[in-house]
Amino acid sequence: MQHPNGSFLCSPSSTAYALMQTKDENCFRYLAGIVQKFNGGVPHSYPMDLFEQLWVVDRLERLGFSRFFKSEIKKILDYVYGCWTRNGISWSKDTIEFDIDDTCMGFRMMRLHGYDVNASAIQHFERDGQFFCFVGQNSQGLTEMLSLYRASQVLFPQESILEEAKSFSSNFLRKKQELGEVADRWLITKDLAGEVKYYMDVPWYANLPRIETRHYIEQYGGDDDVWIAKTLYRMYNVSTNDYLDLAKLDYNHCQKLHQSEWLGIQKWCEDYNLRDFNLYNDDLLKYYFVAMSSIFEPEKATERIAWAKTAALVELVSKYFKETSVDQKKDFIQAFNYGAKNELVEVILKTLSDISLEVRAVHGKEVYPDLKHAWNTWLMNLTIEGDNELVPNNEAELLVSTINLCAGHSSSDGLNSLPEYVRLTKLTNEICNHLHQTENFKVGKQNNCSEEKFDSIDLKMQELVQHAIKSNDEVDQETKRTFLTVAKSYYYTAYCEPTTIDNHIAKVLFEEVV
């Protein structure tokens, strides 16, 4: 029971009792050390290094400014990875009493950052189809089940333990919602009910970073969050008004930039007379919002704006091709490749030129030929005959290529021919084609598509997640993540009702954080 640091369960009170009974020198050394460290007082438990550091990373990421602390986060996750065991982790490296809360938080963080962690660690906390925080417990708390639910969504194919964990934790959380019992035994926080509602309403595949951050800023309690143990205590490295103030400043700064970009996109629409092609403002706003919610960082404006413009033009061309003959489609592609007169083609080529000039200014690379080649590949795919609703569109491939080119990559890098890149392209096209059809069916029928439809898509998403976040030397992580980013944006628009998306647009893009 005694840990290498001399404590019992890293608990000053338990260790003090053991010292009184045994006069053990290691107990005394542990107690003397923490009394000196904390100027005569002691916390209820020490150390709590794994718990504290993981929760710091979680807060930074959800509050939307973790990009400023990349090296610090890597250092933390390297440390946690070094403490990982086949049964997970505990709140401290010195403790062998593993718990599901820290294990799930660590698992999710490390997996999303490309570390090789095995989901079998979750099995340690399962008994008779139920999951518990500690082995031997007979009840569950809300926050550890929320951690389990969030971790279970980052699953790879054939990880049945995560499927079981997802089913159990989602049922547990929904039941608590129905009973109005959204309170926790470990934590008193500002809006735990709001956190649970958000994650139950928006699955991880549909969870876009800026939307999550906008909601979490309102839910985060800062200095007022209180943890429950032998006593009530606060963790100021995890819950602090400093984080909240910084999150608000950063969010509002980004929001002003995004609003300015939206004005610029409307001007682009007016300058190129896109209203004449029946491009409506609501549609244009949705294209920009999805791009902005997925790639929000100020330094990625080129990628974000190119995504939105490409999505808008893709929709115009798709509508045009649905209404034209095979010969007219061929004429359109010929005009695109050889400069024959066609008003919509002229808009596309001018826009590609604008984008390439911006990329050259930012990255010093010429990408116009690559952008045009990507468009030609997509246009050729549109000539496939069949049911307009069922013919594969492959527009996701065009979006991924555009984003990667705007990030400074080019076909001369040899990416497109790499087996891993080809596999990612195929998976993303399959997923997004199905999701695009799902969105069309949903709009046409004015209701949600069946759960079975999403279940089949989820299997492909699991495979894409595995390819996109696992580290390898063939394709760099940023490029691979682009495929997942685009796929999640399609999942979002297919999964969420139009009214939900409208509410998100109003809140995320136009409502200032105060």
C-alpha cells in the first residue's frame, strides 16, 4: 500500500495515521516534505501531477487558445505517455490505484495527439457490462462518465471495448439528463449540465472547434470551480479567471477577423456577379461558417477563405451540371481547360488566380497549376452518368487539395502519389459523398435520416480517424488532419438540423463574448 514517495495513496491524512502507528521514516519524510512545500499546510492529496496537467491541456484546448502552448502541451503528453500502463493511469505517477477519469482523459488526449495508446486499458474498469471509476466501486459519477463518453468516440475499427463504453456512458448520461440529476460527486462547476447537453447533442464527428469553444467559454467557471474530496479544494492551474479572460480576448479578436473575412467574401460574390448564378447569401454564409468553425486560426486565413469560395463555386457548378446535357458538360470542361468563353468558368479561373496570388504572398509558392489540376479532376468526375443524388461527387477531395495547397504544399512534394495519401483520399471521398447524400435526403424529407445511415458512415469514420491521427513517416500530421477536418465538416452539416446551424452561426460568428 505504501508508495515509493513514502505516502499511502498520496494522502497526507492516511500517511499521518500510518506514521503515528508505525513511526515509519518514509512516511515522515513524505509529510515533512509537503509541509515545507506548502508553508505549513497540506493539500488533501499530493502529488496530483497527471490529473492536474491533463486537465490543464483539456481546458486550454476547449477554451480555444492551446495553439499558443504547443511545446508545453507536448512536454505534458510525453510525461503522461511515460506513465501509461496497460491498466491506464491514476491522478499521480506515484499511485497505482488507477481510475477511469484520468485514464480516459489521458487516452483521449494522447490518441488525438498521435501517441500509440491501446484502448484495452479501459477494460480494467469494466465489470458485468458496467464501467466504474475505481475497481470495486458500485456506482458512477457524472464527470467520469462524461470523460468515458468523450474518450469512447475517438475509436479505431474493431475496438469493441470503446463501443461498449460509448453505449454505456451515453445511456448513463441521457438517463441523468432525463431525471434532472446532472450533478457530480467530484466537482462543483458553473454549468456541468450545459457541458453534458452539448456533448450529447453534438457527437465528436460533428464537433467543430470554434463551436465547441464558443459554448465552453460560457460553461467554464474559472476561479469558482470547486473540487470535492476529503475537503473542498480549488485547482488554480486548471480553473482560473486568467484562462477565461485570455479565452475571451482571443475569441473576440478572432471573431472580428472572421467578420471582416465574411465581408470580404460577400464583396467577392458581388464583384464576380455570383448572384446572377443564384448563389444566395444564406448559402454563402454557411460555406464560410463551416470553414471558419473548422479552421479558425488567424494565420490560416488563406486556407479558410479558399475553402469557403471553393465550396460556393462547387455548389454552383454542381447545380449547372445537373441541368445540362453531356455535351454541355464537355463544353464547360473544355472552356475551363482552354479558356473558351463561359461566364462561370471565368469566375472560377479568376478566383483560382486570386487564391494562388495569396498563397504566393504567404508561402512563396506557385500553386495555380495545381489548383487548376485539382479542379479539372473534380470536373471530370461530374461527367459520370447516373442518378444525380447518387453519383459520387468527390468534392471533398477538391476541398482537401485546395486547403493543403493553400497551406504551402504542392504536387511537386509527391504527396498525391503516396499510398497513405491515396488511402486517405479514398476514405474521405466515400464518407463525404455519403454524408452529402444524407444531407440532401434530410432536406428533401424535412426530417433526420435514419440512425442506421449514420452507423454505416461511422464505421468509415473510425477508419479515417485511425489513418489521420496515427503517426507515420509517409504523410505529415497536418496534411493528414486536413482530411479529418473536412470529413467532420460534412458530418456536421449532415447531422445538425438547419435551425441548429443557423443558431450556431448567430452565436459563434456574430455574438461577442462578454
